[in-house]
Amino acid sequence: MTIATPQNPEHSDAEALALSALGWILTDERRADRLLSLTGLTPEVLRDGIGERGVQAAVLEFLAGHEPDLVLAADALNVEPGAIIAAKEELSR
């Protein structure tokens, strides 16, 4: 599954990373179920609100809260784990 990164220049790298991270999370059903369970997000909220910084921050917070997923996601997305943490912090402001 591929999620396109936003083409709007107003979107930040943090937002693009959150979208890519969500795409990675959704490739594994158990991980996706855990995202919904732990964040309280619903498929509808994800679908309708993925452009919102709060939803994007929740996706990255989910990864930040579980180091094995954080490391696997960072590797899959070709970024350092710290980049995911920094993006989460930027989106949480």
C-alpha cells in the first residue's frame, strides 16, 4: 500500500512523515488494530482527519510509545527514529 505525500508546499516534512508512517502501520493488520485500540482513533477519524495535525501527531505518538515499532518504522521509511520523534513534537505544538 502506498500513501502519497502531500503536494501542497504548506505541508511540512513532519506531516509527510506522519502520512508515510500511517501507510507503514496499515500494512500490518495487528499493528493497525493496536493503533486504533491505543489511540482511540477510528477508521472514520483517520480517513476524515488525516490532514489534521492532531491526528498526524497521534499516529507518530503511537510509534514513539513502542520502541520496536519505532525502530522498524524508521528503517522502513529510511529515517532515523529521532526524526519520527521530532516530527511528533512538531505536530504536537
